[in-house]
Amino acid sequence: MPRDRLSHPLVREDGELRAATWDEALERAATGIKAVVDESGPTAFGMFSCSKATNEMNYMAQKFARTVVGSNNIDSCNRT
């Protein structure tokens, strides 16, 4: 693996990045999304999906945004 690639997730703590487990990183991401939705509603959440991803991955991204989060704010660069 090239040296400039990340081999584990990083989380910010007291202004510094530190290595974390995948469980911790995903928990922090989920907590952050939930906090935004709880405070400002589901339309405060937006997601951008990549045209280089598979159709299945793009489908799952829009399904997550619409069904789990409750937001229609999902877009991709597929039309360019």
C-alpha cells in the first residue's frame, strides 16, 4: 500500500486527528447526521454520489438519503 494512503479512519479530538476504529468512526458519523436532522430537519442533510460508482452503489446512496434520513437532497454528476 502506498505510504500516502490512509489505512484506518481518523477522527478529530481536541482539534487533532487521531486513529480510530471503524466502529468509532461510523458511530461519530451517524451521531453527527442524527444531530443535524434532529436540530434542523431532514432537508438540512444532503448527499452527493459519484458517477464513477456502480449503479447499485448510487441506488443505495439515494435509498439511504431518502428512506433513512428522509431527505430528497441527493445529486450526482451522472448527467455531465
